[in-house]
Amino acid sequence: MSGAGARLPRARGRQALEALIAAEGVDRRVLEALRSIDRADFVPPDQRHHAYLDGPVVLPRGQTTSQPSLIARMVEAAEPGDDDTVLEVGTGYGFQTALLARLAAHVVSIERFPELAEAAEANLRRAGIGNVTLVVGDGWEGHAERAPYDAIVVSAAAPEVPEALAAQLAEGGRLVIPITRRGSDDVILFRKRRGEVTEERLLTPARFVPLVRGAARTEGRRR
């Protein structure tokens, strides 16, 4: 199948996914941003048949990109505003990065694996998204150069909130991170008030790859 005939199932799948996420009550700004981004452009070519399913997609180096409904809920909880600078930990192939970039003034995204960062950079460029700084490095350490951040979204599970991320969060800022507790991962919204990062609410149980300390290579590269 080619041409318009090939595009029709893709359009229907995309619309069905958007309708599923809308039915979960995700707010209008996030939905509009989601509708402006085609997930099929942010997954490996051999995984595009999974792009419009509400499930994780396998990436190289043993990584995954979360299901779109979970990404939407995490982004919604982070409340990225038009004038905000957002830190993302775990770029993957750039789908969540693109969503955050539609909602915030600037996104700094840290990826541990250079090859994933390169793929994300190409995907974002093709999508016409330029308000993103990609950093290859250690997500535990954040990126102090552009701090403080109005919101931080972490796409890997940690046993606790990394100290560097807490320090780089602006006063009143929101941090969304999966925390491993008793063998399972809970996605938690934290907020910084009077210099202290405190737990605000549980978003959902989920399953994430672990947030590993250290970069995959000795030297980080900023792109």
C-alpha cells in the first residue's frame, strides 16, 4: 500500500491514540501539544508499527520510551508554562522532549547514551523543534549550567530524589520522577517550597528502567 492509502491507517491509529488519552482527562494544552507531534517520528523504524499503541516502545541499549498516556500524565503534572525552562532526564528518541518543547520556552534534556541523543537530535530537527538543548551526561547530576528549572521530568526510576536535581529546581518548581519503593516504581510529583523538595502526590504506579549513575562514556558531549 502506498500514497494516500498508506497514510489512512496511520492517521486512524494516531487519532485513536489521541482519543484514548483525551478520555483520561488530560488537560487541553497537553492534548494540543500531543496532537502536534507524530509519535511514529520518534521511534526506531522497526518499531513504527507500535507507535500508535498505548504501550512502551523498545529503544536501543536496553532502553524504552513510555506509553503516551503515561507521558501525557507526567508532563501535565509538571505544569510546563510558556515562559518556563524545563529539565528532562532521559531523552530517549525525543518524543517526550518534543511534547515538553511545545509547552515550555526551553527544554534541556539529558541522555546517557550518545547514540540515543543523536537519534533524538535528528528526530527533533525533522520535526522543526529548535528550543531544546541536548546533553549527553549523567542524569543524577542534572545540568547546573541552565539551572534553576521551573520543572524537571525524569524518565527513569531512582530510589530517592537526586540531590543535584533538588538543588537545581526553582522555588515553586515541580519535579516528576518515578521512585522505587518496595520493588515497584511510583511516579511522584514533588514541589519545592521554602527551599525544600517535598512529596505532593502519587500520580500512578508504573515500571521504568533504573536511573543509572554516570554517563555511558567518560566524556559528556553537549549538542
